[in-house]
Amino acid sequence: MDLVVRLAPAKVNLTLAVLGMRPDGYHDLHSIMVPLDLADRLSVSPLPPRAVDTLHSDGFDPGRASDNLVLRAFAAARRRAVGPWRAAGRGGEPPALAARLEKRIPVAAGLAGGSSDAAAALDAALAAWGVELDHQVRHEIAAELGSDVPFFLAGGPALAEGRGERLTPIPWLRDDDERHDRPGVLLVTPAVPLSTPAVFRAWDAGARNPAAGARHASAHLADELRRGMASDALTVRAAILASANDLAPAAIAVEPALVPFKRALMRLTGRSIGISGSGPTHWALYASYPEAVAAAEELTSAVIDGRLTAPGQYPPFIAAARILAPVPRRDS
Ligand code: C5P
């Protein structure tokens, strides 16, 4: 059995409407989510008999290894894999795994890095053991691990509903003109990790958008994408999308320093600035990836020469990313 390597992409919520609290304590959502080429890298290899699962990580600090979703994903995958493993005449249970995680996605940032690691770990574990589980079972394991985990099994832009686990793949931008670039995304994450439960609690306590703007914007974007949206139309919608996150007021209630920070980003980029998930990652859309790269370079200089100050003990994480999406069919 060989080394298995998986990339675990980050995601951005282009819209995020919170529809209400549920009896189970979760919240019903309506959100358009897109995966990015900013990714953690997970490598997994089987260990000898009687070993236990291990995790070593470098890059951003993911916190205590024992709490990590990668190890929980291995355990959950093993529980379901043991049946097919024994049915194939192999005794005992699937062996322990050694995992190495290169964390390139900031942690507790609204980019779902930990959830993506869990989806990658599930897939890598099954590949390392040579066990197939059908899609429904994989989805169930993913949903048990976390609301955002199933999104990463699908591998493309999707409408997420329910607590985030009900997914409808959504056609991505069509591009009638080959000369058009695909949009690029600027990401800026101040070093003030936000706890998702704390942000939802702030929403419960009343830190909300007064109007139902996010809900309408999210439904409208879903409709437009389903009908086939041209590549350049997304950046035209950027201002509406940037204000279509119902968790933004709650993120600000938890971390008020995000208000002047967002204002500074708007001033320096001249763009509409959105927040991803429960924050604190801010995003802006650009007509092309090279434009997003130029904006990231400009903001990095602004941090160095003091034009941009960010909350937190460290400088903000600043990056340009591409949206990962299947190449669209070209209608002739
Ligand atoms: O599902 P996951 O464990 O990632 O969610 C973390 C926390 O975020 C939940 O315990 C809950 O407090 C909150 N949450 C929520 N509604 C959702 C997703 C998450 O309230 N749809």
C-alpha cells in the first residue's frame, strides 16, 4: 500500500443567507459555495499492525492533533470500512494511518480548511485501504464530521442548503468569448480566528441584517447560474454578493475591529468586499486571476508600509485564488 496524497481546497461563500434556527441548534442556510485552488496538502500512508493513527502538520497551526478532523475522519471511515475490509477476506480492521498535513489555509477563517481536510482524509483513508464505499455512505460520514464537509466531496460550485449538507451542484459561469478570463478572488484574512459557534450565537442574540437581502441575492444568484451566467456577469454582481452574508453582522459583533479593517480594504482596493462564512476572511472579485494577484501584491505592500493595519497579533494572510470549477460546456 502506497502513499496517498490529496489536496484539500478552501471554499468561499459568495452568498450566505441564514434562514433560521432549527430545533437541533443548527441553522438552516442558503449559500452558494465555490472551491478555490488555495489548498492544504494531505499525505497518508498505512502503518504496521498495532500502531495508532498519527497526524503531523506544518504551516498554519491547526490546534491540538487529537481534536483534528483528520483523525476523526480516519476513525469514522474505519468504522464503515471494516465491513467491506473483512468481506474481502482481510482479517482485523483497516490499519492505522500516518498523516502529514501541510496547512496553507488559515485556520478558523471562514474558508472551511478543517472541513476540507476531513473530506480529503476520508477519501485518502479509503484509497490507502483499497476500500470502496458508495457515495451515499461517504456523504453520511462527511455530514457526521461537520456541516461543511459534504461540500468537498462534490468538487465544484454548489448551492448548500439545510445546515450546509444538502448540496446541489450548480453550473458554473459559461464563457462565450474565449478571450475572457475567469474571475479571480482576492482573500485577506486578519489574524483574529473566529469560532463558528460563537458567530452563530451572536446571530441568535440578534446581530442580524434587518432586511432579507442575503436570501434574495442568494436565490437570485442560484437562478442566474442555473440559467447560464456569463463569466463577466459575476464581477458585475460583486457589490450585491459582498453584502449577501447574514453572518457578517454577527462576525462583527464578535470582533468589532473588522469594521475599520473592511473599510480600509474597500478604500485600498476600490472594490466591494465580502466576508466568507463566519469570517474573518474578506474577499473581493476580480475579472481575472492576474488582476487578483496584482491586488494581493498591492495589499501586501500596504501592510509593509503601514497603509493597511489589521487586527490580530500577526500580519493578515493575503492571497489570490482561482475558483475551481468544471470547464463549462460552450453552447454553440
Ligand atoms: O457542523 P459543524 O460542526 O461544522 O458546525 C459547527 C458549529 O457551527 C455548530 O455546532 C453550530 O453551533 C454552528 N452551525 C450552525 N448552523 C449551521 C452550521 C454550523 O449553527 N448550519
